[in-house]
Amino acid sequence: MTLDLDSRPAIAPLYRCQYETAQQAWVLLYPEGMVRLNGPAGEILRRCDGVLSVQGLIAELEAAFGGADTAPRLRADVCHFLADAQARGWIR
């Protein structure tokens, strides 16, 4: 699947992404349960608000967690995760 860097991913309607203190992690809630997200997944999904483009999301993550030396790998990892999240129905 090819990801359009100008697309604006949003959490799918049946899901809600929120920080759970009891889990000490970001989680994805849905009617049948919950997915506990690892650190990178939580950082990506919490930015999927339907306003921020994929390119903007990557730029925010680069500013927060990386630098020029990590940019190519970070971009690839984010795009791979978003494609997987879309395939799972977590984002649209």
C-alpha cells in the first residue's frame, strides 16, 4: 500500500485513542476491548486527528524525537505503521 504524504489520517469512528494512567501507556479503545500501544505507536496514533497531514506528523515526530540523521528511517517507520494501522481499520 502506498501512503499519500498529504493525506490527513484520523482515528476510525469505532476507536478512541487516549492515555490510560492505569496502563501507563496510550491505548486504542474499541467496543470489544482495548489495544495497549507501545511508545512509538502511541506517539503516531495520538497525532492522527484528521487535520495533521502525514508529512506534518512526520515533521512533528522528527522535531520531538530525532534529527536529520534519523529522518529517513523515521519516515519509513511512520509510513509503515500508518499503512498497517489503516489495514487493521484503526485509521481512515
